[in-house]
Amino acid sequence: MDDPIIGIMSPKAKEWFARAVVGMIWADGRIDQAEIDYLKSLLGFLKDKDLIHSVLGMIKQNKIPPLESIQLEQAQALAILKHLTSISIVDEDLDKSEVAFLKNIARLLNLPPEIPEKFISLGRKRLGGNRFHSNLLVGDDSLDVVCFGFSERECLFFSNRLVNPMARLTLRVYKDQKNRSESGLHAPFVAEAQWCRAVKSGIAKYVVKAVFKKQITSEEGARLIFSMPEEVETRKTFEPQYNSLLGYYLQCRVCGTNDIPFWQLRSRCLHTKNNIFGIPHYDRAVGGKDFCDYNLFQISVCPNCLFASNMMEYFQRQDQEIGSPKFDQKLFQSKWQPTLHKRKKLVAADDNWLYSLERTPEQAIVSYQLAMDTHQQLGLISDDLEQSNHQRKVVSFMLTQAEMLMDQGDKANARKLVQNAKTILEKAFPTLEKEAAIRAAHLIILINIYFKEYDNIGEYLNFLQKFDKLHGVASASKEAKILYHAMETAKDAWQSKDEYAFDKISSFHLKD
Ligand SMILES: [Zn+2]
């Protein structure tokens, strides 16, 4: 429990609260293992192990623990009453003995009698309506559930199936509650199951508490809590914590998840030093702007289907009209969904970092892996030209991973990735055309020089030198620029090949 008011209560008050919780659970005269588990999670705020044991002991003794009158600050007394009311309605029932218990508690807390009346009537209201038929995806199963008790951070739902705590959930509320089959579903809430209790309600066998991965917006929350008609106010942009960045909210085109943050680097804010393979390394801020290592969080990831890219145009920007997507969404989804379990294994159970720009290098490396999977799959459903663009992205993500691993001191794995990138490029090279072929030849040359594998460098240098003659490059075109840059840097690297060799430099950067 992370209620700050409970957190700062005195040990004596906490113990009192713990006894009251036991009493509340016993008030309806039954208790089961799920309730004990629930109690344990609730008692997390008790630091004193002996006290936890004694509270659990009380549960087993099958009686309501004695409670004496206690004088607390009103905010604390109200918080206790609020939590107890929530417990009382978890099984979708507020029976006479529970009402009597709440009134007694209010008396012991020295609260005026109209206060428990108000809580009880609110509790009844929460039970009375505001239930939402919804679809739940958990693992590979899709089931119908009934959600209720929404707040901005969590909701409860009835399920006929046991849901394991910690399970990752995707909840979608039906748009039309009366005509569900045809109505379609609202955008999903991604959540984690906190607990699952067997209940004696007529609606379903279990009640599950779902904690949202990301607080839902107050508009969505108000709509669900008070059954207001949908009036979608989409979030568009946000202000990142560093003034060198711009923040946009994106929607996943594959699964419809909203409010995925994307951080765009403002121009001329960070100084970069490209490594020998052309991968930028951010080393300092410029013009008084805030420094941040953009490589750590440039990949935006959909928390639901784990679609990932550093290019906004592969998502739907929420500050723009829906434009024509860059890929066939349906076709992509049909290939993407079956492999979700593999991607989930990459992301830790606590995936809050997906919403954050404070990512560890390990988390950033996972984000690049997801982006590689994404662009690989995008390539497989694209035409040749697009396919080579995606392949280039995959190689550049791989080389960025390598740069980060090198930075971490993991030279062996960093070099392995660079070798892998070369293998991909060499395999693709014969089928590549124009710009893609120039870039690939260029990178193969640089990687070979780094590894001191000089045998076939001549072949690729030749390719670059003869390219203009064979293919006719229009002067001042983009292609001409890329070709010129590739030839110059490849020649430079070849002439000073000793400085580029892996046994001469300890990073992927030339010595100053
Ligand atoms: Zn998605």
C-alpha cells in the first residue's frame, strides 16, 4: 500500500489500522487464503515483523481483534475509514454486519456519525452502477470481464477465471455496453494484476485488482468512474524534463495504445562525436541547454505490443490528423502478435522505464533490440526499396547497441555485434541498389579496416570509385553527396588504417 497518509502514521496508529483491517475482513464471517494474501499485501506498511506475525495470528484465531478508542488527526482517521470501506465492497456486497462494523470504527476514531453514513452511501453507489463490460487479454487468452471501481491508477474486475498476481493485463472497455458484439472496444489499458480473490458474488467467481501501468487521464478516469459519455480529449505534447528535448504523445498503429511518449532532440542542443561507424555519441550540451544522453531513450516503445522505433512516422502522432500509415497495419499485426511472448521476455516485469527517459544502458539496449525486431518485421512486409531502408535501420540500431556496450566496457559483445552487422550487410549487398548499396559498401569497408580484415576491401572501394561511371549520379543530388562522403571517409580510413585497428583503439572512436 502506498497511501502517504498511512505511511506517516505512528506505529501505534498503524497497529490499530492493521487490527481494524483484520476486523473488517472478518466482519462478514468468512475468510479464505486469497483474503490472507490480500491482507499481507496490505500490511506491507508495517515494518515490524513481530507485529505482522501477530496480525496474521489474529486472522487464524478466527475472531475480531479488540479495538479501543483512538485519537488521530482527522486526515488519518478518514484515510483509515476510506480503506476499510474499500475492503468492505471488494466482494461486491455491503452487508449489515459490515455496515455496523464501519460505524463502530468511525465511533472509535471519534469521527462524527454523519461521516460513516457518507462513506457507506458512497460505497453503495460504487457498487450500484458504473460497471463496464470489457475484454481482457491475459497471456494468450481473451475473456469477457466486468470492470468497476475505477480510479486513475487502478480498477477492479469480475472474472470467472483465476488471474495470477503479477500477470500482465490488457483491458478494453466495450464502446456500447448494451450492444457489445458490434460496438467495438475503447483504447486498451495496460495493467498488472495485483491480487485475485475468490468472491461469493453472483456475478463471477473472482475479483481481480488491476493496477494501470500508467495513470489514466483524468478525462478517461472521470468518464469511467461517473459513466460520463466519451469526450475524447487527446493528449498531444508534453514538456520533457530537459530543455534540449521536445515531447510528443504517440499512438501505436499496430494495437491502438495511446499516450506513448516520444522525445525529439531539438536541433543544435547537443554536441555529438560520431564513432568510426558513423554512430553518434552525445558528449556535451551546447548553448546552455540541458545535457542528456539521447541514445538512451531515442527509441519509443508501445508498452502493449512492444512495437518500437526512433521514427515518429511509424506511429500516429496525437497532435496531428490521422495520416496514411507507413505500412500495412493489418498485415503487420498478423505477424507481430504471435511473437509477442518472445519480446515480453526481453522486457522486465517492471516495465515503467518504457514511459521514462531515465533508462539504464541495459534497458536502452533492450529498446534497440525491440526496434530491430520491429524494423526487421516491417522490412519483411515491404517492397525492395523499403526493405533495404529497414535493413539499414536494423544495422544502425545494432551498431548503436555496440557503441553502448563498448561504453560499458563489454568489448567482446560490442565487437560481436559489429561483426553481425557486417554479415548482414555482406549478405544483402548484392541485392542492394543505389544509396543503400553505397552505404553498405562504405560500412563494410570501415568494419573490415577496424578488424584488420583487408582481403576484400579493394572490391568495395572499387565499387564506390566506379559507381558514378556505371550508374550516372546526378551532380548535387543526395546520392552524389552520399557517394562523395562514403568515398572520402573510406579512403581516409584506408590511408590511416593503423589508427582504426581494433587493437589500437579501446573504443569505437579514434584517438584525439
Ligand atoms: Zn502497440
